[in-house]
Amino acid sequence: MTKKVVTLAHYYCTPEIQQMADKVGDSLELSLYARDAEADTIVFAGVRFMAETAKILNPHAEVILPDRGSTCSLVTQTDVTALKAWREQYPDHVHVAYINSSAEHKALADWICTSRNVDDLIADLYATGKKVIFSPDRNMGAYLNFQYGYDMPLWSAVCEVHDKFNEEALNTGFAAVGDTPYFLIAHPESPLPVLQRADYVGSTSGMLNWVKAYDKAPNGVIFVATEDGILYNMKQVRPELDIRQAPIYAGCQCNSCPYMKLNTIEAVKRAQQGEGICIDYLTDAQMDAARLPIERMLEFSKRYYA
């Protein structure tokens, strides 16, 4: 019997890789698609934590990551033993962990969140009298503390791509457009001074939807503070708009995730033939522990957004 192979690609992959995929989306969209896919093999053109999440949600499928090096700085900057010790310092707090984390990290969390639902989920926890600690993204946590007046203790890791955006480079980019109206949309993994300047802060999908619905100055410039892959999707849906990646230094608009770009055409083709990094190293106990906070999040989202 021929195996059914489903290929998933994150928005941050190159256009060529996105065109090879059965589904393109953000990490949560792709994981939910993987959960419900009746596939024997799932090729995940993304990074390792995404492939792990797909395996956790669909443990019976074979999940293959095209390149061993496709990791994430939020994972590599987090020592799980140190994280466990940090968690134990706050026994009366709820631990909310961003989905951009390893399976071992997720297993230490009470709740998983995404950049799309983090505001609502944490607000709900505070509304019910809970105290919260947040990991691993320091920038996202700092923005939530600033925006809502929380005092959440934060783990200190960053996305090395988003952390390059800075206010000085933004000022240079804004000045370069002169009197032309401009707007900044930003992912919450960016540093707080950047987020404070943004007209919209949201997830990858949220920023794409903002561009789809854009009805402001027709000649305006839209600066996007996130990885450059999503600009392809934005220009697909609104080709008439002037959409630019926010500069990171000296006007440079060249901020790519090196790990996402390891998903080359050749690597994805090999993965579709069964070659690559098989996510077969997670034990049932590890997957069960990591699945619990993910399912709490999914149930919350079903209730909250119904």
C-alpha cells in the first residue's frame, strides 16, 4: 500500500518550499493540520520544535524534519534543568510556556500559548486570580508586562531573528520614506522599544490578516518586523501595496531565520522519500506530559473564540 505523505511548510520558508507544501501556515495552524491529517508520514518544513509538536498531537504518524540543524534560539538558549529549577522557585504560579519550545520544555508547563492567543489566555488566568510565570521568550513577556501591567517573572531567551530589530534602525527607515505615510506591524518576539512603536502587534497569521484588511493610505509604506519569509505571502494577497521588512541596521532589510532556510528543495524532496530526521526519540511519557498543556490551550481557544 502506498504511504500517504503530507508536506507542511511554515510561512518563514522560502516561496519555493511553500509551493511544495500541502499546507502553509504558522506553527499552530500546521500542528492542528498535522493532528487531523490522515497521513502515514508528515514532512514538516519548519524547525524541530514544530515537528515535535506535530508528533505530540499525532503520535501515530511518522514525522520527518528535513534538516538536523533546523532548531530555534528559544530552544538552544534554554537549559531544561535550569528551567526546572526556575519553575520550582514559583510553586504558587502557573507556568505558561510559548509554543516555540522543546517537548521537554512543554512538559514543564501548565499551559502552552501561541503568539495568537497569549494575550487572551494570560488575561483569563489573571482574571481567575492566578499568578503567572512566562517562558521562554523574554521579549514577548516584557511586552505583556508593559501592555497589561503584569509583573510576570520571565525566562530569558530570545528569538535571534526578531531580537535584531531595533528602534535606531526603525528611525532610519522611517526617515527614508519622507512625507509618505508609513505603518509598522510587528511580531511580539521583537524587543519592547520596537513593539511600542508598532501600529499592530500580533502573530504571523495576525500580521498577514492585517495586511489583507489594509484600508489606510493607498500609497503608504508598511514596515514588517518579523522574518522575511512572510513578505512573500503578504505580497501575494496585496501585490499593490508597498510592503517592506523593517530594517535591522544601516537600512538593511535582510533578516532571515537561518534555521528555516535549511529547508531547501533538495532536503524537502529527500524527506518526502523518507530521509531526514525522524521525530521518533520522544517517549510516550514525554509526549503525554507535553500534550496536556497543549490540549488545555486548545480547549481554551475553542471556548474563548467560539
